Amino acid sequence: MIELAKNHFKKVILLNINRKCQYYPCHFDGQTCLWCFCPFYPCEDEDLGEYIERKDGTKIWSCMNCLWIHRVDVSTEILKEILYLIKDKDLDTAINIFEDRELLLKIKEKVKEKYPNNVVEG
């Protein structure tokens, strides 16, 4: 049983800090990769990102300078909020939380109130 637990923990760790990823670190060394694909994209929060111009002149939201969601404290808090909301849901219903943009942005704001800074300390 311990071997099963260790193997599962390896998967969890790879989700959190995937140093084997060809893009690691995309934001900063030691970042958590739990939210590699941000559930809030595009958040349009100018504390975390900005619109930039593409080569063709159109605008796209850039998270290049967002450190916030890749911090362990923030990513863990976001996960806790989502797990709380889906605790009594079946898998399909739980996954559909990512379709509810308004709910996701409420989660972002709640977590941002607790962890407002887009900086990595240390």
C-alpha cells in the first residue's frame, strides 16, 4: 500500500512542480505548476497581466508577468476553494465548474483578498 501512495504522490508532485516540463520555469524558479492553464484566463486583472498587441495588430491578454497563481500559497488556496464547492458533486458536475466564469472570478477575487500581491517572496 505504501508503494501505491508513493506513486500517487509522485503524480501530485509533478502537477505541482514539473521541472521536466520544457517550459519550466515559465514564470519563476520554484513555481507551482498546479494551475499551468489558469482557470481565470483571461482575468483582465491589470495587477496580474495586460493586453498586448499581436503581430497582426489584434490584442490578446498576456499573463507573462503573473506570478500570483504560481505561488504555493495562492495555488493551494484556489484548489481549496474549488474542492469545497465540488465536495459533494460527481465528476462531470465538478468539472463543469470551469464553465462558470462568474463563479471562477469570484473565487479569484476571494483568494486575491487574502493574497493580494503579485510578488514572490524569498
